[in-house]
Amino acid sequence: MLATRLALGLLTLAGVAVVVFVLLRVVPGDPVAMMIPPGATEADIARLQARYGFDRSIAAQFLIWCGDLLTGEFGTSISLRQGVAGLILRHLPATLELAVLALEIAVILGGAVAVISARLRGRWAENAIDTGNGLALAVPDFIWALAMVFLLGVLWPLLPISGRIDPRLAPDYVSGFLLLESILRLDFAVAGDVFAHMLMPALALALPLAAIIGRVLKSALVEAMSEDYALLARVKGFSEIAVILREALRNALGPTLALTGVQFTFMLGGTVIVERIFSYPGLGNMAIDAVINRDLPLIQGLVLTFGAMFILINLAADIGAVLLNPRLRHGG
Amino acid sequence: MTTDAKCGPSRREILAASGAGLALSALLRPGAVLAQADDTVTIAYNVALPSWDPTVGLSAVNPTIQAIYRSVFDQFIGQGPDLSFQPGLLTAWGWNEDRTKVWMDVREGVRWQDGSPFGPEDIVWSLERAGKPETGNPIQFIWSTIGNFAIDGNRVTADVLRYEPTLFKWMAFLTAYVMPKAYYEKVGAEGFEAAPIGTGPYMVDAFERGAFLRLKSNPHYWGGEPAFKTVIFKFVPDATSRVAEVESGASDVTLEIPYEEYDRLKEKPGLHGYTTPVSDIAMIFLNDVGPMLDKNVRLAAHMSIDKRAIVDLLLSGYGEPIDTLEAPQYAAYDPTIKVPYDPDKAAALLAESGYGPDNPVRFTIQTTRGFKPKDYEMIQAIVGMWRKIGIEAEIEVYEIAKHFELRAQDKLAPAAFYNWGNAIGDPTTSTGFAMFGPSPHSVWDTEDLDAMIGPLWGEADEEKRITGWKAVDRYIAEQGYVIPLLQYVQPIIAADRVKVTPNVSGALQPAWMEKAS
């Protein structure tokens, strides 16, 4: 099954590559037109076209790009004048660390909200939690981001507004995973600073996802609480919270996990705007500059990278759901 | 719980320590958010530095990036904050009598930031490299006008291959940076990108692409060590975040923020502001198609725009209305050329061509939205003004990349909003490239205008050349070939401890910043 899913994933990625490549060459905005110097002649413009390979047919350009992909290169960025693969590899850790932290916050917040809401079912507190949940869900991540900049960055300046680390620290680490590496090195000054820089963007990304997790998990918990095994646990004298945590939660996790996988991919898409607002040097921020500059090789590389991440996350969510649910494992 | 000395801390211990350390470090750091060392100035900058080679690629022609390049590298010829030219790595320069040769005197006693000596060889190598098409210098068309260099002591001479009157002005502008010959040849392009060196007032200390740049002062700088020993450029492209940066005290200086925010922030305790007209103008290109072939329509479209009202109402008063493509700081600015705001005259002109409110002339006007301050709102206001006299314009919003594509193909709509920079203030780089038919950036292409402009490109007599360009500007105004709107004003907000010298070129140079007494 895993092999089939992987093969399907690769096919999907190939489809994405074709669509993105063709679309970028059909939509308006010639990258060479943005580079034409004031006194350029026709020959100068032709030379520019040739320099970036835009003088060839779309099919020829595509074949060259496919050849680059097979050798592990994604071409050369027009605006940054560096290999696209290298650029993506250098910025990917920042986005991954941010996304993982946001996911962790979303799972913890959403899980806590679901459990508390299920425990307080029928009371006024449940309504209050549901209202708060609805607000978190209704407000998009970039609005949360702007609100946090105002509240925690300006009004009560507790957290840094921009970047990934205080420029005065800038450690000479070997990996791009600043948070992970600083923790492994027990370098808490750096770890704390990186964590502080990530907190606001991660929270902004996490809140809508937390609301979804909270809502879905709560429904699943409520359903599980009416099952026979929950009744049996109550008869045995388990407290209500123990029934939720020991009996209902495990059974409610399956559907929540599958949905979290899907929603996590949406959250990754949200990193584009949120990284921009916080000037966070990840793939999303780079993607906006790439689009503004019509940097076709970089856009192609970024879209493929995001595509690959989406496929892998969905695959991981499916595998997780199977592991958690024996009926799925045995095809039942 | 014990720790095995051989194996190091256990996973659980690491996790526990990490959690505690993280929480403490993150929560006990408000001071760190605000702290600014006396010798450090932090700038929330609006554009990220894409590449370190200031002579090639897209970033080389981005005027805003020049502030960073000018911090690390020196230009052949320097430029003051008022666009005046001054000695740089060249202390003197000029042409011979018949303009067949140029000479340049090279500054002595300068060292590269790696300690190696700088000399005339670096000047020659930089100019030769810039003039080769294969190196990808976007201003190669200027640098290739001289060649056959010779060095005699600290003097460099070269043959003029094609006379270009603005050559020395360009030596203070885009891509005119002196690069280290020996170092570049040793480390190559990739090595230079990783560890760039120049002769400028600051040296690169740390750089994280897309995030920040940390510079430290060059103690041996020939122009004297700058006031701030450390400069931090935080790359913050979002204007709201830049406002928050300076308002929270996380940055000392920022620029290019909404004028409403500028007015608010400059009144806040601990902050002050600067507004300077910069070498960047807003204009409406007219294309020689359809209704724009009618001179009455063109002039009516221009005369019916109340530019002062646009500046006052949309830009909070920050902007200078202009009637030609020359701003007051430019060499060919002529204050006597006026296109008055006169809606009655505009209506009469339209009536001559059979148009009026009941029978409006119709065309499309293209504009960006959010690319420049209030660009779309300006065009909305202009369309409203036009409607009153009998011009019905449909607004088409496009991305700036689409504008470049259409302009290169000469397929812009009859009217198209754009902005035009000219940091050397020469008429060739404003009226010239914008209005001369064969230029890939011109939109209005007619023989009458090209015939006037053509001879000026190679005019050797400077006074005659500038007078000629003024005549061109007057003719353009009379014919209504373009609608200049206003000169932009750059807003800068700074902490009270920092004194900023604004720059008409728009490049916010940290070497010109001082500590407030």
C-alpha cells in the first residue's frame, strides 16, 4: 500500500511540475522585460533571453528543466543568481521548524480545548469555549498575525516582531535548524531567542488549526463517550476525565489525525503570508519575492517543494490513521 | 536521575533542560527586544538584499539596494545627499579637448577590507569587466563606451569608443562599483558571494539571506570611520511590520511607511521624522494609439488633473506636483515650463474635438495597485476628475511585471501609470529613456520627438546639451506626450538618538547617520 501511495505521490508531483511550468509561461509577466536596461538594443534583449533560456520553445525549456531536476538541481534563480536547490535547502529548515512548532501548538491547544469542552458538556463553559473556538476559526491566520504584532510587539513589546534570530547573536551553526541545533547544543541563549522569534508566527498559524482540531476532536470524543466501553468504564468507577483520557481519546484520535494532516497542508500554505508579515526567512517569504520578480526557476522549485511536502504530510497522516485504527490496517 | 559521564546527558535530561531553558530564555527577554547598544544602529529596511555582486543582476538596478552596496563598496565617483557629484575612489576625472580620451585620477592610500592594497588596476579591471556583455552588467551599454585602458602612476586613461556625455555621472550610479580584482579572481563569483569585500565604510559581519545583514565599521576607511560601529539591516518588506519595528523600539530607523503612519509616529516621544523629495516621480505614460493621437485629448487629460489636490488629499501633503519629467533637483529642470490645472480649458479643448460629458472620449488607463503609495487611489481620483470634463476612462489593474512586459512590446493602454527614478538627475535618464522612441522603455514613439532628442545623446557641449533637453521638455509639455504627476517624498522615522541625513537618491546610507548629541 505504501509503495502504491508513494508512486501516486510521485505521479502527482510530476503533474504539478508540468502544470506549474506551463502556467508560468502562459500567464502575463515576462521576467526578461523586467531586466531590460534603459539603453538596451534588440540584440541586448535577445542576449538576455538567451542567457536565461527563454529564447527556446516551452517544450525545450521543460526538457532542460527536467534534466536539471534529475541531477538534483532546479535551475538558477534569476533574481538571486544562485542554484534554486541550494536556496530551497537553506530556507526549508526555517519553514519546517515554524510549521512543526505551529502544529505542536495547534495540537496541544486544540486537544486541550476538545477535552475540556467534552468534559464540561452542557454547561455554560462549553458555550464559551465553542464561541472562542469559532472566533479562532473565523479569523484568518494573517489577521491573527497582525493582531499579535500590535499586541505583543508594540503595545506590550514582549516578543520580537521580525526575523528568526536577533542579528547580534547569529550563531555559526552547521544546520539550518536553529531551534533544534541550539537545543542539542544546550545553547539556551540562542534557543530562547529563536523560540521567541517563532512564537508569534507559530501562534498565528496555529490558532485556526487548533480551532479545527478542537472542534473535530470534541465531536469524536462526545461520540466515543456514548459507546459501550465508555459506559463500562464509568460503571467501573472511572471519573469522567479518566474516561475521556483513557478510553475515548484513543478512539477519537483517528479521524482527527486524518483531518489534521489535510489541514496542516493548508497551514503550510498560510506560511507564505505569515512569514512575510514577520519577515521570517523561510520558503514562504522567498516565494513572495520570487513571484514579484517573476523568478520562474525559483517559483517552479518552490511549488514543487511545497507539493512534495503536501504529499508527504498526507501520506504520513494516512499511515498514522492506519496505525491508530486496526480496522483500517486489516481492511475492515 | 544520574548522568552517565561517558554518554553525556540522557534524552530525558536534555528535553527537561531544553524546556526549562527555552521557557526562561523566551520569557525573560523583553529587555533584549528593546535593547540597542549605543554604537549600534538598527534599520528596518524595506527591501532584502538578493545578491552581493553590485554590478550584475536585478538587484544591481534596484535604487533602494544601493544604500547597502554603498555601505560596503565604493563607487568610482561619490555622490552627496543632494545628488551632487564628489570624489570617490576617483579624485578627479575628465575628457581631453576633443573628447576622444578620458582620464581618471585614482585615490591613493586606500586598502581593501582584507587589508590588501587598492590601486588603479582595480579601477581598470572593474570598468573592463562592466563593459563586457558576457558579465551581465545591465548598464554595460554605458561602460562599453570606453576601452583600451592605460595606467600611468595613479592616473588611468582610456579611449572613447563612443562619446557618452553622461559617462561620469553614471560612475556614481547603478553598477558603478569598484570591485577587488585580485580577491575576486582568487575566490571567484561564488566565493565573493559568500565573503564580499569592498573599500567602503562598513564590512560584512553576518548576513542571513532574507532576514538581516550585520555590518561592522571599517576602521581604516579613507573617508573616516562612521559614527556607528555596528549597523544592522533587518529586512522587513511589510510596511505594517516596519512601523511596528520602530514603534516598539526594536529598530532605530525605518523608511517607506504610509504617510498617515509617518505623521503619527513622528509625534511620538522618542521618535522623529524626515521627509525628503526623492528622485522618483509618478507619471502617466501616454501611448500613441487611438484617442491619444488627438492633441486636444492629451492636453485636456493633463490640464484636468488637480495634482495639488491629489498630493494634499491622498498623500497627506507629501509630494511635489511636477509638469515635466524633471524634478527640481535634476540638471534640466526648468521651472518656467508649466501645464496649468485648468478644467475649463480642458473642457474647451475636448469640445474642439467633439467630446464632452454627454459624448465622452473613452480609453483604458492601466495602473498597479499597492506597488507605489496610493497608486490605484490616485488613478481613481484622476478618472473622477476626467469624468467631469468628458473623459471616460476604464481602470485596468495589473502587476508591475505585466507593465514591463507590455511596455517592452509597446502594447500599453492609451494611458498607463508608472513611476520613474533618476538618481543622477540627468535628462537622458529621465526624459531621454522615457520618451525616445528607440528606447525599450519609451511609450510615446513619434518622429517629431525622436528628431529633437536624437542629436542630444552625443552632444559634447554640456550647456547646449542641457538647454536642448529643456527645449524637449517644453515641447513635450506643449504637445501633451506624457502626464507627469508628482515627485515622491520619502518618509523616514528615526529614534531620537539617531540623526539621519536623508538622501535625494532615496538610498538611506548608514554611514551618513550620526549619534544625536
